[in-house]
Amino acid sequence: MLSRVAESIYWMSRQVERAENLARFIEVTLHMTLEQPDYLVDPWQPLVHATGDNELFQEKYSVANATNVVRFMAFDSDYPSSMISCLRAARENARCVRDSLSSESFQHLNDFYHFVRDAPESQLSDPTSDFFEKVRERSLLWSGIVDSTMPHHVGWHFLNLGRLLERADKTSRILDVKYFSLHKRMDQVGTALDDLQWSTLLLAISGIEAYRREHHLVDIQKIVAFFVFHQSFPRSIFPCITGAKWSLRNIENDCGADVPGNASQQLSVLHHRLANSNAQEVISRGMHEFVDDFQHQLNAVGDSLATDFFHLTAAS
Amino acid sequence: MEQHQSSLPASQPPGTATETPRLEQYQLDGFFDELVDSDNQARLDAEKLIALINAMPPGELLRRQHAIERALFRMGITFTVYSDSAGTEKIMPFDVVPRIVSSMNWKHIEAGLKQRIRALNYFLCDIYNERAIVKDGVIPSELIDTAPAYLKECEGLRPFNDVWCHITGTDLVRDNSGSFYVLEDNLRCPSGVSYVLQNRHMMKRNFPQVFASSRVRPVSDYASRLFSLLEDIRPPHVSSPTIVLLTPGVYNSAYYEHSFLAQSMGIQLVEGRDLVVEGGFVYMRTTSGLERVDVIYRRIDDAFLDPKAFREDSVLGVAGLMDVYRRGNVALANAPGTGIADDKVIYAFVPKMIRYYLDEEAILPNVPTYVCQDDDDRKYVLEHIDELVVKAAGESGGYGILIGPHATNDERDEFAAKIKENPRNWIAQPTLELSRVPTLAGEQLEGRHVDLRPYILCSRQNDVWVLPGGLTRVALKKGSLVVNSSQGGGSKDTWVIAEAGQTVASVGDK
């Protein structure tokens, strides 16, 4: 597979996943505001913090209310990590590798982009609109289409790798921010509000039903375990890393690599650490420290992919 | 089936002329129309289509036109309007009424194109090697040596099978008498064939009944034919070649076509930066290291192909590619240097080439052409500039053109000055009354001028194949003669009707 094509597929996949996660964050936050009395926790500022681009937001919008945050995170074309920017970039990447995709995949992504681009202004921050739900659905459909219309050879593995690394990153981010903003209000632990907030967090990763079936009641340590260490929940961090590792192994086999590259080694280390840790340890060490460390390691894997596969120096 | 040919053509419906459907209220305005005759009656092979159009409830054509436009938009066959900061995208304009070419006309076109491509390939071989046609006084050598598209770097080269232009898209027009003329030979990287295939796909979905009953010849095997051609021109030492399509990249206006063709053939779509020359061979950079490339269907111009051989500032090409090509370690389609044969001045000599190399008369005539380099011709052109179409010899895509009757005095003066300054760069032709095809304008049909670009594949000197179909380009603006998509042109599906015994496309073909 051409290195350029592999790189574009990898980024295309990450960008769609990123857009989906933004939609998820906004969707659950909008819903939460419906159920939450006005005088309680402001849900919007932490969301801006989660992007890591608070300064940019302050400069342009200053006040973190629903309208501004939704506009910033979803529709701001000048903000390179907004939902629309991600989808535009994903579609551009898809155009560059269109010949390597199934036509269904390309058409769907093309539709998806236009759907978001042409979204009516009035719906943007209306909590009763189903716009973000539709975005989430389209992204899930995208996943289904690429998985069931393309051979699972090296190109698909790059796609899967991008998807899972991005998903692991976003799951850790939402946990980080919410944990921070929720957990400091220890006085509310065990209250109805607390229950609502943590449920919302689980909703953001489509995990509420799976969690309830296993644990029934909200419990912080169990929620952290669910987010980070669940063995098989597809948006939990551990299965994402396991899947990414599997795809990377397949890529290396296809490329005839004799020894694992840097990315592969780093991912194995990360996987090993997660396999030998648990929620109690994470909480006692500090959630924020854990997430910070985890994201650094993910970034290192991403950097190594570039040198291992995308920008090879000419040597046959 | 063969022995029945003396009877009525298979597509002629039974009955008398009074049953031939007419396109009432359609204005011919004195032009030759492709679908109806001077009495508004359907021409041979267009009866079914006209009958369908007449049978449709008002607004139905427009509804189907919109359905097709939506589908094209979904498929992402669009270009971005750069003047619009919102990044508005538009589809390439498409008109729902197909153009029909009768089997009889097609026979004539096909024979003429085959003859022309054979002669042009002989010419290219000759001009970069022996130059017999110059020595024998048929073409003046200064016209060759001053042509911007002539490549000294190709002198002495002999591509595999002695074929230079493998893929051609010749522009044909019809005048007011309905006669066909060759307007331009496009021998470099002719584009548009993807629209032929997509237009057909759309028409089959939206007009299944009339399509099925009209005995239209299929275009669906173009990609397979093209792939076989690319395989056939591989370097002789290679048994199972790696074939790629080289594109300038996603910002090129024909990028969709490049990606479509690569996908249809199942070959890699590469950019210049994906390729590298090492040790006399071309390789592509893959995730498992370098992989050798044997055949390149290149869709970038000669000048950008290799910064070492041609334009140094080219970032689209591959440094050292020409050297690999000269060594015979890679095949290029089309060969570099073919542009000399579609220089608009050299074009004027094609009928002479056909006589010289094939000892035949041209089956498809040229549009009469005045070569401004010639003193008598130039004098005539300057005196009649208000009647003529003036064209720059080295330009294409509808640029560098003056349409005398439609131009202002200032524009005419400007072109006259340019002609005097550099006569070699200019030719002129009479303004043809281009034929028209009914085209949807709002809810009604109006005549719009068209041309026709058939696509021709040639892998051996005497093995020429013409795709039974082609791109009908239509000037959508009322009265306009400019069909180029960059200047308000659109396209139509082109239905070539089968004779008895020929394969007919079915609606189910992919």
C-alpha cells in the first residue's frame, strides 16, 4: 500500500471518529441541561476545557454558554478541531484515496459532510433537536459501511488503527474533564444530581445500558473501571488498545517487517500497563495524572506511525 | 443476421412516416438538429426517445434532471467554486436529453478516427526519427521546430509497439449540413471519459425503458479495454507489470476522473511524490518499502513530467523519469512528445499525413484552416477576422480563442495585433454553425450547440479501437458556441445505436 494512501486513510478515520465524539459530548451536554435545574453545575465550561483549546475559545467567544460552545465545537470552520473542520478534512482525505475505498464509503462520507455543512442554524443549540443524534448515527453507519464493504486487508487495518487510537484518546478525555469537575463536588456524592451526571458520562460513550446490567448502581470506582478496563466494551480504553495492537500487528505482517517497529513496541507497553492495573490504582494515583500520561503515550504511538510507515526514507 | 442487412434497419419501427413522432413547438432557428429533421420529425434511431418525451407529463423531464443532479452531487462528482468562501460545490452541468448517433453515422466516424490515429502515430514515429515527411516536402521543418509542444528530448525514441498516442479524445463537430468535421486532435491527456461512463450510468437509472428499447451500444467495457492496453505496452522484459495512474493530485480539475479510472481498473492512483527513481527504474513508496512500477498512465502534462528533463520547477513530476523511459524500463501512456501532432498548425496538415503515410484520402475532413504563418492565409485572416474563429496554436480548453462574429472591435484589433506579432502561433477557421440538440431550459426544450468527443485506444500501430459513444459537450448558454466546461458548458449522454449483430447495452450492466 502506498505510504501516502495509508496515511490519508489513517487520518480520515481519526477525523470521522473525532467528529463523532464531539457530537456525543455536545449531545449529552444539551440533554443534561434539559434535566438540570439552572442553578447547578455549569456543563459548558468543562466541555471547552476538554478540547484543550480554551484560549482560542476565550478570544473569540468569551462566554461559555450553549450557543457559543456548540458553535465553537461543532460549526466553527476557523477552529481546526471543530466537528465541521474534522469532517471536511476527513472528506478531503477520502477524496485523495477515493480509489482505495468502496464507493459506498466515499458517498456516505460525502453525504455526511454535506449534512453537517448544511445544518440549519436554528437547530444548532436547541436541546430538543435531534441533529447531534443524527450525526452520531451517521458516524456509526460509516463504521458499518467501511467494515462491511471493504476487504480487511492492510488499508482497513490503518483505518481501524486510526479509529481506535482516536476513540481511546477521546474516552480518556471525557473521563478526565468530567471526573475533575464532578468529583470535586464531593458533597453531592450519592445525590440524585450526582447520579444524573455520572449517567450522562456513560451515555456519552453509549455505555449506560451495559454498565447498568453489570453494576446496577452508580459507583465512581466501577465507572472508572468501565471506562478504562472493561474487557469488551467497544468504547472502553482497554479494548481500543487491544484492537489497535491487533491491527498494527496485521499491518506489520503485511509489510513483511521482521522486527516490531517503534509504534508497535510502544503500543505493547501501553497494553501491558493497562492489563496490569485497575481502577483503584488509577484513582489513588490521581485520575488526571493517569489520563495525562496515557495521552502522552498515545501521541508517541502516533508519531512513531509516521516514521514507521508514512514517511519512510528511501531504502528498499 | 448479416444477410438481412438489405432490408430496413432493425431500429426502424414498423409503419409509415406519418407515425414518426414530432417534437412540436420546438424551435429549430435554422440550425441542423441532431434529434429532429427540418420538419421537427424524429430522425432515424431517435423515434423512441422523442415519443417518450412527448408522452411525459409536464415537468417530468425536469424532475428526472433534478434527480440526476442530486445523485451526481452525492457521488461527489463536483468542483469547488473558488470565488465563494463558503466552499460551495457544484456538479459538472449535465443535461438529461441524450444525443443520438445513428449506426450509419457512427460507422463513418469510426472508420475516419481509426484512419486518423494510424496516420498520427506514423507521423509521430517519423518526426522524432527519420523525418521523411519533412524531407519529402510535405510539412515545412520550421513549423515542427517552432512548435512549443515539440520535444527535442524525444528525438530518436521508439516507444514499445511504435505507438505514441495510446489514448486519444478527438473533437468532432457537425455543420449546418450535418457533415462531420474534426475540430481538434487531443493527443496529450484528453479528459472526460469518466463523464461518458457516469452519464450513461445516470441515464440507465432514470430512463430504463427507452434506453432498453433504443438498442444503445455499451460503453461499460472502457476500463477493461484501457487496462488491457496498458498491460500490452509494458516493457518487454516484464511479464506481470505493475501499472499506475499518475495524477497531479486532488486539486486538479480532472482529479475525479483520475480516481474513477484508477478505481475502475483496480490500479494504484499515484502522485509524483509517491514515485522515486533509483538505479534506472521507477519505484513507488509503499508501507513495505519501494515497489517497482512498469507502466504509467500519466495524466500530467509533458512539461511537468520530469523536473530534470523539462520544467525544473515542477513539483508534480518525478525526477529522472525521462531517463528511465529512455532506457526502456518504464512505459508511458501517452508517450511524451505527442503534443507536436495536436499543435493547431500541424493539425492543418493531417489530411496530407493521411495521404502520405496511408495513401488514402481523409474519411473525416478537417475544418478548413488558415495558417497565419502563410502570407496569403494571414492576409485573408486579417481581412476577414470578423467572420472567423481565431485560435492560438498551442492553447486548449477554449482559451486563446476569438469568435469573430461575436467579438467586439477592440477584441478583434487585439487579436489582429497578436497575429502580426507572432504569425506562427495563430490559425483561423470559418465560424461553423454547430449542430444542436434539444436541451432542457427551464421546463421546455431549446436547441443548444454541441460537439462530440469520442475516445480512441491504440496499443499497436494497426490495432485501433473506438469507444462506441463519447462525450457530447453542450454550450448551455443560449446561442453560445463554447462547450468547454470551464466556460459554461455541460455534457449529455451519447447514444450510439447498434446495427444488427452488434452488442446492445442492457440496463443491468454495471
